[in-house]
Amino acid sequence: MSSKTVVLQLICPDQPGLVSELAGWVATNGGNIRHADHHTDAGAELFLSRIEWDLEGFGVSRDSIPIAVNALADRLGGQAHLSFSDELPRVAIFASKQSHCLLDLLWRTRSGELPMQVPLVISNHRELETLCREFGVVFNFVPTKFESKSDSEKMILDLLTKHQIDLIVLAKYMQILSSDFLGKFSTIINIHHSFLPAFKGARPYHQAWDRGVKLIGATAHYVTEDLDNGPIIEQSIAHVSHRDEVDDLIRKGRDIERIALARAVRLHLRSQVMVYRGRTAVFA
């Protein structure tokens, strides 16, 4: 097993000497830096940094690291996020009837490719219950009729609280979450079956076929109240031709949807994504 590491993500106003300041802080406390990535957004005058170092041998105790990091962020006038490589986030996967993204995520989790736990799957249909049972994952059927949507979302929120969920992944969950829901739980990754910002909304492959595109795409993004317009994490593409019908686009699209979603989830789990000004910096 690889050694345990700490990841610090920091966003602060840009100023001279920040790389030296952060690396020096880790080194002064005896930390061995594994990875260090930085980005300056000149337009916003912001500095973004991701530093990962070994936990073993670090001079600050694990329980005290968050306090020390907050003090560092305050001194630099920024915001920090801290994570530890041995902590496996608890992830709830939402799906409807399509199985390809759910199956892919469960397989990658079981194989150890995705460092997460999946305590439950939530669906507004029953078709995927057998699949979840095969992976030993709790399946929860929560119907989402329009007239009782608020009741359904309350049931879902109760389940998220009960299972101490850190992240939601929408794996072809064909429902729009309300602003009230997003106000209570906002750490959500969605897969959209087009190369956003093109072809938003429903039936994007039909829209793409109508336009005669030569590339189709899939986009994994964070969910916001602005439908299909959240910060983009990952995008994948596939070539298509005039010989392809809509069904061919959908078939090819399933492959790139799986890839884009799995990559996005892994990037998030490894604290390689930083959101700012409605966009992302991805330190891959």
C-alpha cells in the first residue's frame, strides 16, 4: 500500500513569493512534498495551489493539521481545503433506468480504481436493483412524481444524512434537482451526454445528428441551479460520420459518458479539481 499523504488546495490573492511560502511551510514542518502544482489567474489576480506531501514524518499531528492550515490560509487571505489519501469519501450514486454509468462506477470502485465507498444507490425506477444487489450495494427506490417531488427530495436528503454521504454522482439520473435540494446538498457531479456548452437539455444526440456533427462529446460537471451549466471537470469525445444514425451516436456516446464520468469522479476524489469564478482548474 502506498504511504499516506496530505493534500492542500489553496486559493488566495496573487502576490510574490507564494510558491516559496507554501513549500517552505511544508518543509519547515518536516514534510516530504510528492506533488506541487500552481496556477496564477492573471485576470482575477488569484493564485491557486495544490500541494501533496507525506503524512509520515510530518511535524504537525494529523489532528492539528487543519488548524495549522487554516492559520496559513488566513495569513495569506485565502481559502484552503484539506484532504487525506486514506480517507475514503462516502458516495451516493443516483441513476434512473440506464445502467452503463452506474455499472462502470461500481466496477471501478470494487477494483480499487476509484478511492471511495458506495453505501447506497438511489433511483426513481426499479430496473437497476438487481445490478446493485450483485455488487452488494444498498438500493433505494424513491419515486419522483411531480406533485410529490418535495417529499421525494426530503426522503433522499434523509438517506444522505443517514449514510453520511460526502458526494453525489448523477449517473444518468434523469431528474432535475430543485434549488431547495441544492441549497442543502451541493457537492454533486453530473454526466451530460453532449460536449457542453453545445446541445444542452434533452435529446442532445438527436440535436447533434440533425446538425451533422463530426464529433460528439460527453461532459462531467458540478451541478448548479443553472441547468447543464455547472463548472466543467472532464470532457470526452468520439468521431462520427455521415453514415452514423442516431442510434450509433447514442451507442458511441455511452462509451464516452462512462469515461468522462469516471475520470471526473477520480479527479474529485483525489482533490485535483479546484472551483473558482464558476470554472475549474484541474491539476491532473
